[in-house]
Amino acid sequence: MTAQRDWVAAMPCDDLGQVELQVIQDVLEAVEARIRDMERCGWRLTVPRSRVYATVLLAVVVSAREAHRIPATLDRAEILDEILDGAEPFDTRPSRQPVEETVRRYATPAN
């Protein structure tokens, strides 16, 4: 478990709803940070922000389901490590990151 997911270990097991809400919040914040980095680099989205958020959240849901662990909660999604661990700016980030790939798919240079 990564340092950024320590909040999962700190929450009681009977509070899975709160764990999942925290996962969703963290993922949305990571996506928003990437979008803002992208915009500072002169790019703009070609779809509504909600489409980008939904695409990344769907990847988390699919990853949690693929974990085959009971309960199949969002905090068990292996893709979270890739989404929440990166901190590089938009223009230097490796292209194999789920958030980066999604943002680039739905963005174009503003010029």
C-alpha cells in the first residue's frame, strides 16, 4: 500500500462507504489537478470535464471488479496506485498513466 493510500488502512472496516467516498474524492482531485496542469500548458478539453471524470472513475470501478476480492470496493482497485502516486507536471508525465492518457485523449492544444 502506498503512502497516499494510508487513509484506507486507518479507517475501520465497517466504514466502507466512507472509504469509497474518499477514493472518489481523491481520484477526482487527481483528475482535476491534471486538467489544470494541462490547461496551464496551453491545452483545452474537447469534452466536458464530467466526461473526463467519468472515464477515469469507470477505470477505477473496472479495476476494483477485476481484483476479485470480497467486498469489491473501490479502494481495492489496483489502478489507484497509478492514479494517486504521480506528481509530475502535465508535460513531463509518462504516457502510461490512466489520468494522463484520458486527459490527452480528450484535449487539444489551444493554439
